Amino acid sequence: MSTALSFVTLRRVLALLALVTVMSTGAYPLAQWMVHTLLLHGFGLDPRSWILSTLWLTLSGWSVELSLRTTPALGALAFANLTVGLIALFLIKKFPPFTYFAHLAQWASAYVCHLLLYLAGSWRLNHIWAWDPIYVFTLIALPFGAALSWRLTQWERKRKL
Amino acid sequence: MAYIGGMKSKSLRSRWIFLLIGGIWTLHFIWVALSPLSIRTEVFDTRISRAVLRWMNERHQREVARIESRRMLGDVLLENQQLKEANQILQGQQRQWTLDRETLDNLSQMLELQKSTSPEATVAEVIYHPRPRFFGTFVINKGEREGLRIDQPVITTQGVIGRIWSVGIHQSKILPVDAPNIGMAVYLSRSNSSGILQGRSQNLGEILYLRSETSVQIGESIFTSGLDNIYPRGLLVGRVKEVRNEGGSTRVLVQLSPRLDQLRYVLILPPPTPIESLNDPVVQQ
């Protein structure tokens, strides 16, 4: 029986929608950062395609920085996205989570690591501490995003995608 | 040996993908980690970023100019609308002032006429005007309460208008001078002969009972003779418009002086002096 899979999957469609939302919500930093986090840790990590994952990670980082332009030198967020996202994708493929709490733990640790790396990169580039309360709000809202991506992962497992 | 070409090509493809991903990550790493290097600041900050920033600034300036022009256009349209409304109000005021000035002029003329004729004369305003209807009468805003009586002559600065036909409490009807039943005693200024004027409507009249040997000239002025004991002598009635000789009799058509279709204010002269009964004996006191 043929099991040829379509290139267009629900995860990729959601990732594209999230990227468009990130690009169009530059005037609302909190909403943009939340959607960016969802794209980074939820939809962007595509176990079937390393290159697509890299694309989502890079584009989402540059989109946020180019729309906000809070610092004169950009690129720290894209670098943090690529570094943490690719490592997280490797870990997900190597040690796939079988419970929601494991999934949430992976999310939260990846989020914290990503945030620290972004802050460090931003400090390296601009010599400023780019702290903002929206990072805390996003951390509080993290279980909702993790639940959404967990449901997506479960659905993909049932469909054997 | 087994065929492994496909596996080889697949691993090569995977290797290129990972090389590409690694390249992307390395570029970002160099970008972030080696940022203080002069190569980045020289190339990016002085050549590329300035051009990009200049382009973005120009775009921003164009956008600001577009928004400003749109806002200015809105302001101009709003101001234009306000000016139109103000203009309409001023035009209404001007119309009202023109009407007031005409009213004032008419009343001034009536006052002058009152001074020159009789101080007991009454000024009235025409409030109903059925012209050019045949047998049409005017209605004025003065009546019995204001001291008016039937047969009082009505005049304007242009001449005789007619006489009061009926009197109400606060309103009266005027029989115009071109009505067929007017019957006004007149005389011709140049030939000095008398006759009776009868209305022919449309601001026209005809003089009846003229002597046949009377020579009447076109354009001759016609005045009231006072012989009918209604109109005082010497009021202008009109001018001779046409003279016809028909079977030995002379028909004189008169163009009446006042424009009866343009009346607004009229002057009502005092009633005529009643004629005494000559049959009654005079009581000697």
C-alpha cells in the first residue's frame, strides 16, 4: 500500500499562517512574541524536514526583529532561533515526548534557553540588556501553546504523518 | 554486490541539506559573535545599511507627505463646505435685506404721497392679488376697524388704483381701475373734455361719452375730474393709447398708469364728501 505523503501538511500550513501573523503584528509586540514562540517551538519544528524547519526559524527571527527594530544591530533573534530550534528538533527526533508534561518541559526549557541566548546575542551585538515583560507573559501562557502543539503532534501520530 | 546507488544519492542529498543548514547557522553565528570586527561595520554600517536606511527614510517621507496631503485635502474640503454654508446664509440675509429695502422704499413713497394728498389717508398692504384673473379684486389688510368705508379711492404714486368695493373687519376688497364696472369720471388734459372711463382689463380702459368733435391725441394724459364724487380731481389715470373712429363715434383706449400686477402698498384717500339732498329745505337758524 502506497504511503506517499503530501508536501502540504497541517503543520506547514499552520507554520505559514503563524509566519504571516508574525509579519503583520509588528504594532503589537506581545501578540507578535507569543505567535513567534508558537511558531518557533510548536509549528516550526518539522520532524519531516530539516530544511523547512530552518526556513521557519530563520524567517520568524528576522521578521520579528525587522518589524520591531528596537536595536540598531539585528540578527540575534534569528541566531537564537536557529541554534535552539535545531537542537530542540534534534532532541525531539531523538527522544520524542510521550506525555504532555514531557512535551511541556521540552517547550519550557527550550524557551528559557532561547531567551537567554537571544539576550546574550543582543548584548553581544548592541551592548544593551533587551529585557521586556512580554517574555514573562509568554512564559505564563506557554502551557496553552504547548497544549496546542501537543494536540497537533498526537494528531500527526494517529495519521502516521 | 548489492546496488547501493540510490542510497548513495540520498545520503549525498541529506549531506547537502545539512551543509546548507550548517552554513546558514554559521553565517548567523559569525554575524552575532564576530560583530565587533571592522569588516562588518565597514561593509554593513557604512555602505549597505546607510543605503537601506536612506531608502526606508525616503519611503517614510513619501508616506508622511501622502498622509499630510490627504489630511490637507480633507481640511480644504471641510473649509469649502463651511464657506458654502456661510455663503448660503449670507445670500439669504441679502435677499431679506433687499426685500426690507424695497418695503422701506415703498413705505417712504407712500408717506410722501400721504403728505402731498391728505394727512387722513391710510396706508395699507395688498395681501391677496388674483391678477391677471378677470374681475379680480385686491384684498388689503385694513378694514372697518381701521376706519375704511366703501367707495374710498385707492391710489399709489403711479396713479389711481381703484376704489374700495367691500369692507370687512380688518380687510377690504378693492375694485381695480381696469374692471368693466368701474365707471370713473375723467378728463383729457390737452383737449379738456370729460368722459367716463370703463375698464377693459389687462391694464386697459376705454373713455365713453366723449363729444364727437373732440380731437384726442395719442399719449395725452388722463386725470380724474372729480365729477363722480368718489375720486378727487387731478389724479393721474393713464394715457391715450389708441383712438378709433367707428360710425361717427370716437373710441379712446387708455393705457392705465399704475402696474396693477405689481402692487404692494397703496394709499386709501378719505371718503368723498356726501352730496346734500337738494330737495330738502334748508333750515334757517
